[in-house]
Amino acid sequence: MESFTITTPCSSANIGPGFDVIGLALSIYLELTVTIDRSKSSSELPLNCRITYEGEGAESGKVPLDPAANLITRVALYVLRCHDQRAFPVETHVHIKNPIPLGRGLGSSGAAVVAGVMLGKQVGGLHHLDDARLFDFALMIERHPDNVGAALFGGFVGTYLKPLAPEDMARVEIPLSEVLPAPAGGLDTGKRPPEPPHGIGHHIKFPWAKEIKAIAIIPNFEVPTAKAREVLPKDYPRQDVTFNMQRIALLPVALGQSPPDPELIHLAMQDKLHQQYRQTLIPGLGEIVESMSPSTQEGLLGVCLSGAGPTILALATGNYEEIAKKIMSRFEKNSIDCRWELLEPAEGTKVTTRHV
Ligand SMILES: Nc1ncnc2c1ncn2[C@@H]1O[C@H](COP(=O)(O)OP(=O)(O)O)[C@@H](O)[C@H]1O
Ligand SMILES: N[C@@H](CCOP(=O)(O)O)C(=O)O
């Protein structure tokens, strides 16, 4: 029996001005425990794989257990099929433990995609795939690099896409439905799926001041990221773009400096490219971002929408509960219940092999 565990952190993307660029891996971990019984020569299981699931959304059955429909195993199959392996090894069991809330702006899908590419690599024995190449595979599925970059590499990262040659660009623009075909019969067309071009995405790690912790205030409703991207405009006024560029030039320096400078961080976390448009989906967002500042709240550094929301991320050096409760009370005015968690920067995706 072969057994290994894949651990992938959740992430908060954007951190204010860094729309689709900046990501922060945080300490809630998706965990896959995988066992493969190599003594068996055939399997009755669909695609040779059995999935069990515990954690967020388990009771509502939101996460499919069919390996042709589950995001993690579909991504693993994509990696396998790009290497001419049609299914999982015979008798593969994937147990998913997922404490990352779904559709809340904490990168649950980014973590699932990264865990999926790593699963494909491990079960397929594709040891030549290094993290840079796994990033390419992840970017064929989740096409903004901030969450997957943070989930794969860990820490506080800036991510960027390389300008691609026209033929490679065409491959990256292939509709997602062809990269990850619809479930069941459609999934195995017998054709090799489109392989990612090499070096689509890159990242750089920024320092993070040890004093800074992240408070996640998590409302009890979901905002699917795809929906939160639809409300964004296609074009932006030049002054709004300049506003964000000025702040993004400050942000990585401000969050790396020890001791942290609250006024500088608060300024560096302002945004004009996504938050104002997403207010329509997240009642109270505008008021929360505008009303919370270090000058009126001891310990607070800055507040922003986490990813596409609805979670609010507050960075702070103390008074965590007080800050969380203030933000929660603003949501309560709009009849929204929340919970909160105190998180820290996390390392990237890890594989641990066990001998059973
Ligand atoms: N562990 C998981 N296993 C399978 N699917 C998952 C998992 N985590 C997330 N997903 C899928 O991703 C969706 C949420 O993605 P998204 O709307 O991008 O929100 P976010 O990434 O902010 O949580 C879920 O509804 C589910 O379909
Ligand atoms: N840059 C993306 C980040 C989405 O993050 P998620 O955690 O909400 O999936 C965006 O802002 O759309």
C-alpha cells in the first residue's frame, strides 16, 4: 500500500490594490490523504478512484464525489491525460479534508486546483514536473495567478504572466470546457487535452513583517468568483489605474517593514479597481473599508476585501477580537452573520509520504 498526504494552504488574493497580482497564503489547509493499493490489478471504481470528503459543504453535498466531476480529481486527470495516462492507478482512494470555506474569497478553488495538479503529479509518477511547471498546469484552469501562486509557493507573493508567443496565447485562451471537459462520458474523449505552454506564470516572494497577523471575517453567504468578476468593468479611468499603481508600489515594502507603519499600510491597501464594483454583491463592504482605520482602531493596519469576497481581511498587530467584532457588527446591520478566524502566513503546498 502506498500512501501520501498533500497539504495546500488557503489564500487571500489582491490585498487591496493588487488585483490579480498579489496573493497571501494563509493558515487554513486543504488536506488530501491518498492511498493506492498496487496489489490489485483491476478496479470497479469509476476512473479507478474513490473519493471521500469531510469539511466545508460536506452536509449539503456541494462537493461531488464522482472523480469525473470533482474539481481536484478533474484537475489531476487533466495532468495525467497530458501524459497519456487515462485514469488513476487501480484502487486509488482520495480522502479530502477541507476546512477552507467555499466561495468566500479565501481561495478554496485555487487550493483545490493546486492540490489537484500535485495529485496528478504524484499518482502519475510525473516527478519531472517541478513547481514552475505545475504552476503552468494550474493556470490553464484558474486563470488569475494570485491564489494559485500563493497556494503553490506559500507566503506573500507577487505573481505575473509572461507575454506569450501568438501560438501559445491561443493555447492559453482555449475555453476551460476543453481543458476540463464536462463530467462523466465527456471527460474521456480519448484525445490528449491541450498542454500548457511553458512558463506562463511566475512569482516573486515578498517579505512579511512577523508582527502582522490576518483577521478573516467570513460572512455566511457565498459569492462565486466568476460572478464577482462579471461585475467588473472592461475599461478603467486612467486616474483609477494610476491610484492602484501608486499603492501597489508601496504595499510589499510596507508589509515587509518591521515594526509596521500603520498609516503607510492603511494607505497602501486602498483600491479602485475591484472593491467598489463588488459592493453590489457584498452589502456593507463600502462602509467597512471606509470606516476602519488605524487612527480610530488601535492595532489595526488596514482592511480590504479578501479575493473576490465576501470575506473581509483585516491586517493587525493586536486587538484582534475587537477589530473582528467591529467589522462583524457592520455586517450585522445588513442582517449578515459572520464568523472570524485569526490567521498567519503559511508555507506552500507540501507532500508527505507515509509507509503503511
Ligand atoms: N476541496 C474542494 N474540492 C472540490 N471542489 C472544490 C473544493 N474547494 C473548492 N471547490 C470548488 O470551487 C468552488 C468555489 O470557488 P470560487 O467561486 O472560486 O470561490 P473561492 O475560491 O473564493 O472559495 C466551490 O463551489 C467548488 O465547486
Ligand atoms: N484576483 C481574483 C481573486 C479571486 O479570489 P477568490 O479567493 O475569491 O477566488 C479576483 O479578485 O477576482
